Amino acid sequence: MSQPLLSVRDLEVRFTMANAATWPWQTPPQVHAVNGVSFDLEKGCTLGIVGESGCGKSTLIRAIAGLAPLSAGTVTLDGTQVDYARRRDITALRRSVQMIFQDPVASLNPRMTIRQAVEEPIATFFPDRPKEDRRKQVRDYLDRVGIAERNANRYPHEFSGGQCQRIGIARALAAEPKLLLCDEPVSALDVSIQAQVVNLLRDLQREMDLTLAFVAHDIGIVRHISDDILVMYLGGLMEYGPALDVVKRPRHPYTRALLSAVPVPDPDVTVTPEILVGDLPNPMELPQGCFFQSRCPHASDICGAARPEERALDGSLVACVKAEQLAEKAALTG
Amino acid sequence: MTLLSVENLSIRFETPDGLVHAVNDISFRIDAGETLALVGESGSGKSQIALSILGLLSPNARTEGRVMYNGTDLLSLKTKQLNKIRAREIAMIFQDPMSSLNPYMTIERQLNESLELHEGLKGDAARKRVLETMDAVQIPNAKNRLRAYPHEFSGGMRQRIVIAMALLCKPKLILADEPTTALDVTVQAQIMRLLDEIRAEMGTSILLITHDLGVVAGACENTLVLYSGKVMEHADTRALFAEPQHPYTRGLLRAVPNVHDDAAELSAIPGQPPNQMLALTGCPFAPRCVDAIDACRDGVPDLCGEGHKRACIRPVEELT
């Protein structure tokens, strides 16, 4: 393979809680939202990022898009490292990286017709294009996402959630991005509409050779759209590998617990969820060693000693010292 | 034995733009110890049904029909009479655990409030009952956490407190309105197991309102599928999932992503959610239905059948 389109190395995001220090001379506490995540994304592929709320999955892609500050690490897009402090880099980034947000209605300006909303990125990024071309493009994009042209002069509130999400997708595509970052694009939608939008994204990707990073808490959805899956917990990478491997043969105990907790829409399948005790640790004070140890059913002393390195295991990366042991055990018990 | 029966319930809202038809002529029963799931997408009226049972509808709502409980029609009761039934007979668990707790009150005071109001328990007796219930919902170290405020708990723990609050007066029926929607999957699994244990121990009936078919499959005996305020299908959960007999249920089941399923494509239901400003003249699902014929738009189909009930005029064999 040639060089990947997006390459992220040891990315960290920390937020300073400026008002949380009791006294002015104290160092304010920091929330460790993303802790050293690395991945590569090939052109035309889809990376699914899953995890529970508060695991830093949205912050990760917001940092890539330049919407959250990077504390450490590098982001390389198309072979050039992005310098988030340079205005010119940011402008270039905005053109090549577009984002789709969770709340479809809130991400559109209520006072712009949808024609204006879709036309805006074209006018901003390609100011030399004549007006007729712009109009035609708007029509094409709207048509592509299944919104009839006669509705183009309407306002966002006149559309349903699913339609607004389609318009958001059209607007993101209008910038002709290389990379599309989707931050929970379907979690606000109903099941029947959800499937429409996911299928639309898949079709668009095939036709336009788009590269997608798809964040969601629903591993079922992610599995259907992704080539690779990255599982996060407390801002750290737990498992990263081809989608089928992660779902069929989860190596990390957290991935296993996450998968077993997903309810199956079939009463004849009796799933026995591995019920995790307790809750997510406080991201202000990261635990020593493995992030997952406090809730892991297999944790022992070595897990607390140091943060486990990501090791390659059958084509996946796994951050667990006991991954091999557990895999053997699982193979024995069938 | 029938505990609660909803008979021909319709709910409409008067808005400046006209009448919104939220619930259209719905009937169902819940037996003692039964778990019934109300499944539907947003706008299908599932929450409004629960709110109407406890008299919590907004002032612009107009209801028709009856909700019979112990021989009385709950829809006709005044607040004072309803308060005798709320919490003690029928309790509710709301979707968002943060906004259903008062942020200014300690957990103990909030739980005591309900006991004092409904059962007149105070002091040590009340505290004893509160601790028992908190143990029942598996809040660790309950004794030391009585003085804590809601923000000091995590989402899953808050939902446990809300469930404890519903259980305090040992109700016969719990209306659980999307109890796990705001929670993560791992916590959702904890809460669903808890509800199941409570039902087994206390024999409480549960009306579970949800949009998640996965949750229903694991938790309920019977399932009622709603679309646009109308019952589409009402059957034993197992039968409903094995052989859905309504095009909407079929479409819905195909649209749910299943982690253990290898099909690359999700089959979506085409079209948009219905406009509820218009009164029903035909089958509400007809505009999106792949099997719809002209007759579907002419009259509202009745819910018919024994055991496995469905509201569709086309025979099962002819459906795709």
C-alpha cells in the first residue's frame, strides 16, 4: 500500500478545567480526553470508532478536524503534517476534511434555505466557479442525497431529522473533501431512517471514493459500514483491527464485554451479557497501568504495573497483557 | 387477571397549527405479572400513552376512550384521586435520570418525600424502607450515599435511584419510559437485568416503552408495535420476532443493525415519518409500505386476529 490518507500518531487531547482549582496558585486539574491514539486510514476505506460515552471518540475526530486542541501527537493528511497553529494549514484542512454532526437540525443554520446551506461551501472554497455551475452542483448534490430540487428554497425546520441529516451530508460533500468525519451521524435518528442514512453514506463512498471516519456508540451500525474498527476506552486505544476480526474474535476483554452487552433483536438468541461492574473511572485522574483494569473481570497485579503496549495479534492491535492467554482460554471453552 | 386495560384510547393535542393526532384508537390489556413492550419510533405516541395513564399529559391534550384500573377510569379522575394511585399502584420511570431527579435535594429527601406523601411513613421506618429499596436496586454502600446529591452519581447509578423511587411504594405496575435510552450499552445490560430481577421477585407488571427492538427481544413476553399512534401488531414477542405479520414490523426488524449478522447492507424503510396533523383516513404506514395496494389508503385497518393480532388488510402469505 502507498501512504495512507490520514495518519494519526500518539494523539493526546487534554482540557484544562480553568475554574476547578480551589485557589489561584494551584495548578488547575486536567481532563485527559484522548490519551495517545495512533491509527492509519487508507484512501477509500472506512474507520469505525466505537466506545461508550466519555471515552473520547468524538474528541479524537474533533481534534483531527481542528475543533479541539491537540496537546501532543501528530496528524498527517495526504503526506503532509498538519500544523494546527498555522492559519493557512487550517484553511486547507477545512477544505479537505469535512464533518457531519450528531444533531442534524442544530448543525444547519435555521435562517438559511437549504440551497444557501449547500451553496455556501462551494462559494467559499471555489470562488472562481460561475454561478450557473454552482447552482447545478447544488442541484446534483441534493439529488444525490435524495432531496428533491423543488424543496431547495425551504428552511431546515420544514424537514424531518433524517432529511436534515441528508442535507448535512450534501453540504459536507459540496466542499469536495478527501476525508469525511462523521460524529454519531445516525444516533439521533429512528431505526428505519438510520438505515437509510447509513446506506446513503455507503453508496456515496463507493461512488465518490470517499474516505470516512465514522464515530458511533452502536457497534452494530459501525460494523455494517466499517473496514476497520477502533475500540476506545477512557481516551485510550483498546483494540484496533479489521471489522470482522474485532466483531467475531474480540481480543480485548473490553471489546468482548461491549459486544456481549449489545442486545440482539431475536428472542431465541440468549445472550448472557458479561455485566461489567462499576462505571468509567474519572478522566481527571488516570489510573496507573491499564485503563480498563478497575472493571475488567480478568485483571490481576500485572495489569496495574504499567499501561499495556499495543501489540499485534492476528492482524489486530490489542492493548492487553493477557490477550494471548484469554484467546487460548476462549479457544478451549469453545 | 387483567390489571390495566386501555380501551379505544385516542389522544390529540390542540396546537396553534391545528390538531395533532398523537394516539389513534388504541386498545390493549396488561395482566398481573406481565411484561408488555410498546415499541415504536419517535412520534408514534408511545410515551403519550404512558403519560395519559398517570394523568400527566400536557394541558392542551384531549383524550377519548377509557383507561380502566380496578374498575375506575383513570382518565376521568381528578388530581387528588390520581395521587392515591400514582406511586402506590402505578409508578413511572422516566427516560432521562438526570432531569427526573431534583438537583437541589439529597437522595434521601427525594426518596422520603414519596414515602411520606403516599404512605405517611416518616423517620426510621422511612429510612429503613429507603435502604431496603436501594439495596434491591444494587446501589453499593447505600447507607453512606443517602446524603449525596444526584450529580455525585453516574448515569447508571442515577437510573437505579429513579428505579428505586418507583419501587418504594411497591407498585403493581411500573411504566418504564425508555429507561435505558440515555445509558451506554454495558450499563443498559445492568439495568435490564435489574428490572428482570425485580419483576421476578416482586411480581410487578412492567410496561416497557422503547424504540430498541433488541431490548424488547430480551425482556418482554408480549410486544405491541406502534406506528403513527396506531397499533400495527400485537403478539407474543417470540412469535412477533420469528414471524412478523405486518409489513412495518418486518421492515423495522430488517432495518435494525445486528452485530452478529454478516449482511453488508441494511434494508431501510423508504420514505419519511408520517405527518400527524392529518387525521387518519387509511393505513398510516401505506405511503411507506412496499406491499401497499389502493385499498390500504381507503380505510383504517382494524386490529384483528386471536393471539397474534395485526392491523393489515393484506393476507400474510401475500406480503414480501
